[in-house]
Amino acid sequence: MERSYGPPAGISTPAGLFLHITGCLRLGEQAQVDWAQFGHLAIGRARRPLMAFVMVLSYSRQIFLRFCLDARMENFLRGHVAAFTAWGGVPRVVLYDNLKSAVLERRGEAIRFHPALLGFAGHYRYEPRPVAVARGNEKGRVERAIRYVRDSFFAARAFTDLDDLNAQAEAWCSRLAADRRCPEDPNRSVREVFAEEVPHLLPLPDNPAPLLERVAVTVGKTPYVRFDLNDYSVPHTHVRRVLTVLADPHEVRVVDGGAVLACHRRSYDRGAQIEQPAHVHALAEQKRAARQHRATDRLAQAAPASQILLVRAAERGANLGTITAALMRLLERYGAAALQAAILEALERGVPHPNAVRLALERRREQHSDPPPVDVTLPAHVRDRDAPVLPHALATYDQLKDQHDVPVSND
């Protein structure tokens, strides 16, 4: 069954601009598209708008419904791809309201389409058409479909997350919505008329259009990039650089030219840090190496003999990090000059180990009768307890004994 195409007599229409909707359409000729908002969805600390992408075939009234967390161009085009895939074909004309995803500017009959939409329409070989200004009734089929979605599907609908909601929407479109009476032919269901319309749709292209969100991001001092309210880790070797984020609804990739630096599962939370364990481990190792390098440099300046001790210790297979940390503690307690002398003594004894250095420092302290090197912030009773105790010379006791042994005269 084929119906007449074109505007009724007496209606003037700019050539190629739009098709008068009250006229009859051919099978597979036209679809209508619009966004609709269905409140908000709380995800963690974020409050995201819940948007519904609705496309309806004007002849059979077959509905496609997909919910998204924003109305960006990428989700707008993803809705088209999902609808065309679900229907197994593409209508020849897609009718739009004058929304920014389709029309950037309009001056009378002069229309500047969004370049992304034009490129997409060329890939799928359909004609994008906007309705006339202030003539929303020209896309009444999709407006009625949105009302039907609100009343028949979304009202009192319970769902766990966006994926669950879209799974329920897909089942509703293929069952309840497809089993309703077709407004153009009440004797048949939408499902029956849609089955008749499918062969008249344009075939799908061999490869779907790439629909990744592409955003240039700047990495600061910390190895994270900010994308869509959240932070994603990157290798610490790429701080203070400009990278590119490529995102789809489920994955976020960070690339530097043609090299993929990180792949993360996309988060719709707010202020979350999404990390790869390898990035965190590499950063920790780099910081540990940096701290050890700084400690080695400081030891080399304060006690040059420490470098010889480290070389000798390495020859014996000792842990250089542990030795460096121990020498740094001795440097803080005893000072540079004492540490240098103690290291030289330990090297002369052929024992390149911090314990030998510590013993040499203690011997030097006892020889000079110096107090133990304790923190001045310790309580007084602790400092007094560690004070050196000098034993009394026993010679004085001998003198007292000699005086006691002197005989006493009776005169």
C-alpha cells in the first residue's frame, strides 16, 4: 500500500525545506526526532538531568526510546544510530525542531545546520529537515509519542540505574508500544504496519559513524585529567601536558597523539578519582626513588665518605635504601663532621655497615664525655636519665683509710 506524497493543493512550501505533516507519507519516508526531560537522576554526589531521546517513524508510528544523562550532540547522534540499528534501516527524511543540536542559525529560509549533524546525515544518506519557525505542530507525531512515553511507560516506573531503565524502554518499545493500534490504520497494530515499512527503509552503512566525545585536557602537577566532573589517572610521566580525552557512554580513554595512555570505566559521579593501580604504583615508586636520590645527594655533601661506603655495601649485596635511611638518621643525630669521621673509621675496619658507623660514633661520644644525642623536645626527666654518670675515683677512699690507720698518742 503506497500513499500520495507532497503538500496538499493551496499550501506553499519552500522547495526541499520540509514536508507538510498533515499530508500522507510514503512507506519509510520520514521520521521525527526530539528531546524530552524526565527530571533528574542522582548518581553519587552528582545530580544529572535525565533526558529521553525519542524518534518515531511517521508512517507506522514505531517508537524508539533511549534515556541519556545529557543532551549533548554525541548522545543526540548516538540515539540516531541506536534507532536505525533497532529498525534495521534509515528513513529518507528526518524532521527536527529548531533545536541547537540540529540548527545553529536560521534567518527566514536560510538555515545553518550543525556541521556534526550534516556529516552524520551524509554518512547515513538521509535528509535532515527542520520544521518551520513556531510550527511545532509539524512534528506532532513525535510530540504525541513523548506524551505516550510519559503516560504509558515512565509514570511510576521503578529502575535501578540508567542501563536498567534503557533495558526496560527497549522491551516496552518492542512489546506494548508496538502492539497498540496504528493511528493511520486502526485495523492494524503498529507492529504490523512497521513490518510493512521496514523493507522501504534505506540500508544501513557498512560501518557506523564514530561518535566519541573528544575533549582536549591539560594535566597539572598531579597525574590526573578532569573530564565531566571527575578525575582520571594518567602516567606520571605526562604531567603538565595537553592530552586528549576520547569518551563513549561506558569508557574514557586518554591519548597523546596516537598513543593510548589510559583506559577507564566512565563515572557519572561528581568529584570522584578513578585510578589505575599501575599508575598509582609507578607514581609511588618514582617518589620513593626521588626521596632516596635526594637523601643520597645530601649524604654526599655532608659526608663524602658515605659514597665509598655505599659502593662497598653494594659489592656485598646489601640493601642500599636501608643503609641510606640509617645514615640519614645518624646525620640528623650526630652532625656531618662526626658522621664523616665515623664512616672513615668503619671503612678502615672493613665493615661498610651503618652499625659499625653507629658504634664508632658512640665511642667518640664517650671519649669526649658528650651527652647522648637526644631530641631537645624530650621531657626533662628523660634527658636526666640519659645524662652520663662519672664514677668517683677510689683513690680518695685510700687516703681516708691511711688517715684512719695513723696511731693516736696517749700524751
